[in-house]
Amino acid sequence: RRQRQMCIRDRLSAGAVQPVGGRYGGFSVGGQRTTQNNFVLDGLDNNGAELAGAQRRSEMVKPSIDAIQEFKVQTNSYAAEYGRAMGGVVNVTTKSGTNQFHGTVFGFVRNEALDAKNFFDPPDQDKPPFKRSQFGFSAGGPIIKDRLFIFGDWEGTRIRESRTATSTIPTTRMRTGDFSELSKDIIDPQTGNPFEGNIIPSNRIDPVAQTLINLYPEPQNSDLSANFVYNSPRNQDVDKWDIRTDWTVTDQDNLSFRFSKHDLLNPVALTLPPPAYAGGFDWETSGINTGLTWNRVWTPTIVTSVRTGWNYGLFLRDNPSQTNGELLNAKYGITGGSMTNPGGFSIQSISGYTNVGIGAFNPVDRNSQNSQLVGDLSWAVNN
């Protein structure tokens, strides 16, 4: 059974194809970028508002499939009210409760037992773990028969897999200043001449550099390149849920309110084991989409709909949790970087070799919001 995602069904529309790469996922319509699609949820804007695609999805929230009453994908000739973008328009309506109680429960499981081994995995080791579980439920029914209804759902995804990273790291001899394994001469910057035997004297090695190079793990073979393979855990947790109420106030008036939330937690998949790290960060996103709708039938030919909503996107990023918040720059004597940032470890780049350290731009804590007020008037006129 394929994973339960609405975007897979979106690509069944004419002119819609899966994009190549990119942070937004989704689909491309008519050759446009995935950011040129317009996502509408219960008549309200549902487009991601985070900077630089930090949410890693095009929509603010992606409702569970069991929460969707109907959806429509328009790829051309849509009305002016959907003129936000040049791609497609995805219009989704969520389910509401009815006079009878209904519910669903689902589960999807996949693991490494029936998967082929990754091409880059060491041939003499077992297949790295891969486990994907997707599960959830939905339920709806009456609070007051014929008047007040409720519907809710929750879906969780748990991914437990590993990432195979092949790195080139300094050999054991190189860590002591012995570069005789290399055919290229190592030049003494003071004299301009090669070091004798390509060996740097120990009294010429900076103590901070010596400390940092010793953070590398031991090579797994005697090769000068591609000499370390690391299967780092690559986990991901997704939780999303919706709650919706519908109230038939009178025979002419109907109110509905919906609250939707979509959270993603993504710990770093390291290239090298701690304390080397080789870059990376933990990150998480949270999206909220709300909607309040008032529909009124004024006459048999005149109907109005007023909708208001609020979108909220949160992006958090921090140094890997494996640092335990330790002040690593201060610990290793690295100057010029932050000495007060928990887990801060300036990246150390060595040409031709995998980096040591974590990097800059952590932590990040930002949010993006927008509010909406939309009104429609439908007037049926006989010709």
C-alpha cells in the first residue's frame, strides 16, 4: 500500500507532474515552479508563508486523507478569484459531522525486511534499519441532532531509518603531521620549501588544530579517500490533526469553525559521529490554519458566504541534541565564534576532507502569519 498523501492524487490531473528536487515538494503544473500553486482549504488561503521554504511543504497544513470530503485540482482556465499564482489551484473541503456517528481507523507499516540494500551500504554489513509507520483515526457525529455537529481526526507518521554517508577523513599518520602517504609535497610556509619526508614537526602543529583533527573517528580502511562510512539515524515525526464544528443556526444561516495543525520534528542525520559532526542541525516546523465561515441564504436566488481565517507557520532550528548544549567552541579553544551559544561549534573546513564542526546560523526561532477576510455573493438570474 502506498503512503497516504494527497499530493500523490493531485498529480493525476492533466499537466501536473512530480517536481525534481526542491524544498516544497508538491507538484508542478504547466512547467511552473511548485511555489506557483494556490492551495485553498475550506475557501481560505492555505499556502505556506515561511521564508525560503523552511516548512518543507507547499501548504500550511496537509489534512489527513480521512479528513477530506472532496478536492478539486484546476490546472487552467480558473476563475479570477483564484488568480494568486500561475500554476494549479488545489481546492480542498474538509468533512463535517452528520446525524450519525461515523469513524475510521487506519495503519500503514513498512520496514527493511522487503527492501533492497542501499547501493552505498557496506556489502559486508546488514541492511540499515528502515521503519515507516503511518496511523490515525477520524470520527464525527451530532452534538444536537439536525443542528450542531462535530468532526475530528489525527494522523501520525514515524520514520526510523538511517542515512549512509561515505567520507574522506585524515589517516592515522596524517593526524600526527606525517603526510608521507601523499605524492604531493607539503610546503613549509616559513621557508617555501617542502617539509622533509612530507612530515610536519610536532612543534609546528597548532595545539587547537591537533585537538580538532583528533575529533575525527578512526578510518575504516587504509585508503586515502572514501575511508569512512557512517549510517546515521535519520528519524522524522509528523503529527497533524483537525477539529471542525458545524452549526445550523436557522434554516437560512449556517456557521462552521475549523482548527488544523501540522507539526514536523526532524532531528539531524549526521555525516560523522560526534564529536566530529560534520555539520547539521535539528529542526522542527509547525503550521496552523483556522477558518470561520458564515453562510446565509437571503432568497432562493441570493446566497452570501463570509469567511475569516488565520495562518501561522513556525520554524525552529538548533544545534544537534547530541551536543547536550555544551559550549564546544570554548571547550576546544576556537576563537572568533560564539562562546555562549549552547552546542555552538564553528565548522572547520579542510580541502578534500569532510568537515569537522557544526556550523553557523543556529539557533533560529521565527514565525510567519497572515489573516484573511473573504466574502462571496452568489446571485442566480434567469435569462
